[in-house]
Amino acid sequence: MRQILKLQFLVFAVLALTACENYFGDKTDIGFIDVPIADARQVAYVPIQPPLTDFTRPVDICIGFDGLIYIVDEGSEEVIAMDESGRILGRIAIQGATSVTQDRRFDLLVIGTADTLISNNTKTFTAIYRLRMIGSSGYNISNATIINKIVHPFYEGSSFSSNDDFVKFNRIGIIANNSDVERNNQWYVSRTGPGTSTLNPDDAIVWFGNDDERISNISVNTSSGLFRDYFDNPVGLTSLSQPPQFTAINSNDFLFTSSESDNSLKVQYIQFLETEFGAEFRPLILASSGDTSLADGYINSPGKFNNPVDVTVAGDGTRYIFVADAGSDSIHQFTATGLEGVLPPPATGISKYQNTSFGGTSTPGSPELTKFNDPMSVAYFNEILYVADAGNGRVLRFKLTTDFD
């Protein structure tokens, strides 16, 4: 913990000594937004205007532990830093960039591609770039330095095979453990590909250590036995460790989404358990059915999602779970226990969770602010929900009606 505090102090000290005045910007001022009239549902996510349109195809959004918002524009192959007001602070080009996250040392981990010469032929492989934000030029993404590059399949110590240029890294989840420095900056990455070996399948969640060395593929222990090939087309991935820095949860648990069409449970929670007999990962079934007087929807209801491509967890006390479903052009919101929706204000006398999921396919040419075309990512910070509406080339922001003052 002391190392994290020292590093955070260093970040702000560097900022104070650089010419990047107010780099982090001010907190988003939403005072100009009129409190909307709630519809019949009484609780709903309403858009914050204007939409952010300085993008070609935004496919990922990450809330950094430094309080900034990072966006990957697949169209321009860039990672873009933005403050809460929507002001762009800088950008950096990364070959084939598709995803970004930030660890608790304020390094960025960017999924992209890398060219490698094999037998006089250039092959393009999926790769993860570690970017150091703190440097001689201050704290600025435009001047970030690539300090490591993890290229598939060479991190496994294996040689190239014919399937390897079809393998793809998808999303990264950061692990936080303040009581164990060696585990404080470990991370998971979801991986997909055609290889189906039961010992080392391409479809996997891969666990990396503090030094970016691969620890293992994650095996999952179920009532039917231990499975090394548990994951089918894992795409979306999130840990429970979310900003802000000082309240990040210490947990090795994670959630992932599956794009496998035959998988009826496309969003799952995987729990990490340590016992006297050792450590293991087990699926934890959140709410999947029940009395409809409590809620109308559940995260683990079979067939709930079409093509969920991203999942995230709110870092505040709500612990909301958000899922971006590109197949239905929708955003789903659940409680930490898997109930769909939120409770309305106590004064309403309503004890049933009200469904706040929303979306639908937008109109070509004049897209509505509450509908989407290929929503690829979702993030949440300071009561603001961010959606990367890739097909419409924009980032949208939303706020619950009950969160307005």
C-alpha cells in the first residue's frame, strides 16, 4: 500500500513540475443539465449532451486509476486520453489498438498487434503493449513510452504454429491486492482463437504476474470436475478492482462475457477461493430466476444476451454491473447480486427493482441519444455511464434520474 501511495504522490508531483498545467482537468460540470422529467419507470438513464464525436470507431473505454478516461479508436488506431468534461488531453498511436486499461501504477496496457519476421515472412500477431505514463516530459499520454511488448505466442515459451496469427487478445482485467505487493499489479486477459487443445486452448483467460510474465491459463473447478478448457469465446472481461484508487477492492474474482452462440449463460462471475487445500476458481451463479415481485430481469437468466462484448463493475458503493450487448444494441444494468435494475427512491414506496437497461438500434444518419449501433464498451465513474457507440463513431454519457441533485 505504501508503494501505491508513494507512486500516486509522484504522479502529482511530476504534474506540478511540468508545463502540462491542469492536465487532469476539472471534474465534469453537469450543472447545465436540466433535471429531466422521469418517465413511467421513475428511474432511468438519461443522456448528457453533447455526445462526444471526435472519433472514427471507438471500441473501448477505460476509467483510469488517475481519474482520466481512456478511449481506443479502432479507426485511427489510437488511444485517446480525456478528462471528465470530455476535453481531449492527448493521444498516442498503437498498431492495431482495440483495448486499453490502466493498472494501479498508472501504466497503460493496450491490446494491439505486432509484426514479426518469421522465415523471411512478416506475420502479424496479437500483442499487449505496456505504456509508462510518467517520463521526462511529465505525465502525458502523447509522450508515453512503450516499456514492454507481450506478443502471442512467444510469452508462452512456444514457437509459432499455423493458428497463432488467428489468436486474439480481447480485454484485460486488473487485480488489486493491497496486502500483497507481488500480486498488486497482476492481471488477466481474455483470449480467443481456433486452437482447441484441452491442455492449452486458444479460448482462455490468461493470468499474468506483476512482471508481465505468464502465470497460467485459468482452470475452473465445477461440480462436474476441473476444466482447463472452460471458456468459450471469452471476449469481455472485468475484475472487481475499479477506480478510485483508494477504494479499489482486493479480489481475484472476475466477470467475463462469451460470444459463443450456443452458450446460454453468456455473462458469468468467476470466484477465486483460497482454502487449506489450495486455491481455485469456481463459477458463482448470481441471480438467475426468482420471484418477479423483486425484479423483472436477472443476469444469469438463460438466453438473456445476444452478443455481450463488454462488462464492467462500478467502483463506487453501488457495485453495479454493466453489460454492453452489441447483438441487441443495448446496455444492461444489474445489481452486484444480479438483479436487473435499481430501487426507486424510498418515498415512492416501491420495493421492486426498476429496469434501467436501455437501447435498441439507432436510426441511420440521425442516431438517437439512447440508441446504439454496435456498442462495444461500457464504463462507469462518478455516477456517469460511458458507452462507446462504435457504429455511430461517438461516445455517449448517461446519468440516472435519481442521481441528479
